[in-house]
Amino acid sequence: MVVTLIGLALIPRWLTFDRYLPYLDYADENNMYLMARDWRGLEDNSAITNWLQGYPPLYIWLNMGVQPIVEAFRTRPWVLAPDYLYGLRLTAVIASLVTTLLVAGLGWVLGGRLAGWWAGAIWALSPLVVESSNLAIPDPFVFLACALSLLAACLAWRDTSPRWLLLSLVAGLAAVYLKYPAVYALIPSIWVGLALFRRQPRRMLPWLALYLLLGLAAAFYLVAGYGALTLSNREAESARDISLGEIINGLFNSNNWAFSLLPIGTALSLVTFGLGLIAYGISRRRGWRTLELRYLGLIAIYCAVAIVIVSQFSEVSLEAGKIRHTLPLTVGLVAVWGAALAQIVWTVQAWASIHQPRLTVYAPLLLSLVVAGFALPPLLTGNLELVRQFQKTASQSILWKWADENIPLDGIILVPPDSRLAHTWNRPWSGYDGVKSFVWWFEGAEQIVVSAPSQYVERDIDYFTLDEDDRLKHFATPEGQAFLDSLTLLKTFPASPQMEGDTVYFYRMQPPAFSAVARYGDQIQLVGYDLSSNTLQPGDSLIFRPYWRSLRRPATNYSLFIHLTAAADPQPIAQADGNPAQAGRLTLNWDDPTELLIGADWTLTLPPETPPGAYQLRIGLYDFTSGARLTLADGSDALALPITVR
């Protein structure tokens, strides 16, 4: 059973935990690892640490422990944000596997093997659980701590064991140190502690003193030593402003109850609970085997307190991963659901032993088949969809790889501040792993629309990027479209089933300084160029930058030659050779005829003794393996640009 449950839990988590990497799509992960880097003294992230001053420390400590392990396994001398997130998410997967076993154990205590199996299977396979268990944030460990707190408390009650109760208390304190609202994880140890003290007061008194001392020490450190009360994020402010009306907020409470059942399936859970209640009533009346109500009552109290606390700061929805706030309730509810299945089986078996003895053997199998028929199809299809979704490539990582290969570091990139692309080149926030370090600037859409491209060029802003969502929100007006039409489109990244995100557009603020129409071998076209000057003096330098399009995919990797020659003499007095576009973009990869490729800046210096006169800058392409040159429409092998030397 253990191996099977681990396998069921591991497969979907392993296939999804590296979602979109190296792109980082979940901002809370960045906050955690940046705080850990700051606490380790590796870099100054005071903006994050000041904002989250007083944040629960346990996950930051865990982060600090995992980071050196990640660093030890890297083969290069530097570690990027995606490297850390990979290791931290993998740690979350391990925690989720342990949680699966704890949930199964809780179900087993409540209702035996069948209850444990189904409770663990639902937790292992629920797509909502899988998606929330793979992130480098405290929540996967909160789930683990809550499951351990409940299981250890039930075992303590069953065995009258102070040691199990101590483990439950430690797990509850760990949950609080991970996330303050998880204070409800202390309910199981407190409730069972009181029950055991009532049963054996003399034996439990020293243990209760130990529990109290441990709890006070943990609280004292958080409040007086660590400064937990200084935290001022939204959840903390909600807790400070709590009121009676909010505590009994029926709308929030009912909504969050519904979401706590969603990983099981709302209809399936309600039907099972209803039938289980009926089966319990029948069995109780006839003296047949029944569930122990004390465990169910413990979980009910735990869930009731948790719902009230969660409802103070969140009305749970599927957006932004908010369902993670109710999954600690699901830890208990899924075990109760498994126990309800067990109660149904026990009642059927007891009835069958009187009326249909042969049915007693097959009742668990038959019920499991029925449950599997209802529960497994949505779980499996949901996981397949999750795998397909998270194996896509984020549009941001496609954009930054292209920019790293094709965009020179000659200007700032403009991005709307509310765009999904806003942090594309911010290494710690997006995971950007390119060689070039781009500079970007945020500006409101209204200001962008009313500004002329030349005004941005004056501010050293040469590029602009947005996606289809940005275009529809901010640039669908005639004025907005006119602004986009005034720019030079370099590349469009169309939305596709393999890409996560909308169509992306990347513009240059201004077109090439000079237009040109030169078709080389009907494969490559020179469409324009920048030239620092076409009138020089001996010893001067000129800078030339070409702009290209592919007419079709080139036959080979061509090289560019630039020759400065006298008008009547083909012998170059200055020359340069190399890749026509940026260094990382060879011509065999020019597969998009709509793309405008920016060449490198080539500098040619005239010899000091150059006589005045008419000269030419000859631009051509050749196969460097054979030396064969591509010809133009007029049969020549180079485009000649006039240059005057004075």
C-alpha cells in the first residue's frame, strides 16, 4: 500500500514540479528565496526583508538549508534563480509524498485499511493538491504539519500516549512557524491533551507542564525575539481588524467549505458523507461495527476553527492558487471521507453476513470499483491536463532567449507595467538566464499612446514589447493602433499549443536610418542599414549596421563581408567579415520571413594616408566553406554604397 501510494503521488508531481522552468511564474517563490539569500548574507534584498519583516521564519530557514545543497551540486561557478527553485520545488515534492502517507495513516486510524487507501489515493491524485504541492512556498509543508498534527493526536488518544501528543504539538507549532494562520494546527494537541488529562490527570500533569513550557517558549520567541507582530501583509492586517461579523461571515465560510471538499469532488464527497451517516445510524442501532466518533469530532472541531480563520483573510477561489488556503482542511476531510466509505462497507458486510454471506467478501471490492468509477476519471484527466499545461514553454522564456540572441545592448526595453511580460529580463523575478543584461522601463499605457517614438529614443528607449492581452486592453483604440503602426515590428511570437501565454510582439522604436532593397540569391534580403556617416576624412572610422529578412530558409550559414574600396579599384582599404546578424543567430536559423534581424555594428577605419575621392562600401554574403558569393539581381556579388573621403 505504501509503495503504491508513493507511486501514485510521485508520478503527477514529478511531471509537473518543474513547471515552466527556467521561467519563474509564481511570485511568492521569489520572495522566499530572496529573503533566504539576504538572511545568508549573500546579497542585499532589504526591500523584500523590510516588506516581509516578521514573516514566519521556518520556511526561510528551510530555504537557507536547501540553497547550499543546490550550490554544491551545480557544475558552474554561479547559481541562478531557476536552479534554487528547482531544488526547492523538489523538496516540496518530497514533503507532499510524506503528506500522502500521513493522510493515508489518518484515514487508517479512522476507518481501517480501506479508508486509509482511499484517503491517500485522493490526496495523491487530486490535481488541485498536486498543483499546490509543487511550489517553493511554505504551504506544502503546512499541509504536512497539519496532517502530522492530526494523525499524532489521534494516535495519542488511541494509545493514551503523551509522546504521540508531543509530536502532535511540535507539528502544530511547526505549522504556525510556517504560516501564522495555521494556528488551527494546534487544536488537535490541545483537545486531546485535555482529554488525556481528564483520563489520567496524575500521569499527564508533568507532560502538560512540558507542553505548556514548549508552547510558551515558541510563542515568546516569535513575539519578543523574532518580531512576528511587526508583519504587516494583508493576512496580518486582516487578523488585527477581526470582528464578530467577519467571524460568522456565512458567505465566506460556506464558500471555503465548498473549496475544501473540491479536491475530493463535491458531489462524490456529499453523497459519501450522506450514505456514511445513514450506514452509521443503521449500524449503531443494530450493534454493528461503527466509527469512533471521538476522532471524527476532533477533525470536525479542527476544520471548524480552520474555516473561521481562513475566512478572515481569503474568500478562496481557483485563481492565483488560493485553494491552498483550504487544503489543510482537506487533509482532515479526505480522511473522514475515507472513513465514511469504510462505514458503508462495514454496514453492508454486517447485513450480508445475515442475508447474503457471499457478499461479505466482495463488498470492499465492489464499493472500491464504484468509487473508482466516479473518482478516478476526473482525477486522471485533470492530471493529464496539468501535465500538458506545465510542460508548455512560457512566452517569457521564448522572448528572452530570442532577445539574448538577436537584440544588441543599445537601448532600454519599454514594457507596460501591468503586462505579463513586465519582469521578463529581471533575473531574480523571472529566472532570465541569458548572457546579455538588458535594461527595461515601465510606463503606463496612456502615456505610451500619446508619446512619439522619437521621444523614447531621446531617452535611450529603443525597444517596446507587449502581448496580445496588452494590445487588446490598451492599444485597441485608433490612437493606440496608430502608435503601434509607427513602430518597426521586429518579431511576432504567435500563440500556440506549445506556448503558455498570448501572442507576443517585439518592436523597435525607429526603422533603419536608410532603406535598401538588395536580394542575395533569392534567400536573404538587406532591407536597410544604419551608417554613422558617408563623408569621412583619412583616419576616420565609420560604423555600419545591417538589417535583414530571410526570403526563405537559407541553404547554409552565410558570412557577411564589408569592403571599403575606391570607386575604380576593387582592392579593399578596410574590411570586416562575420555573421550577418547578431553573433548567436546563424543564417540557417532564419526561418521566419516576417522577422527583421538586426546585424552587429561593424567598425571600419580608413588608413591615415587615404587619398580624397569617391569610395564604395561593398556589402555581400558568401559561403565561408567554399568562398562562393551570393549574387544580386543585377549579377553583382555586393551592394555598393557611396562613400566620400574629403
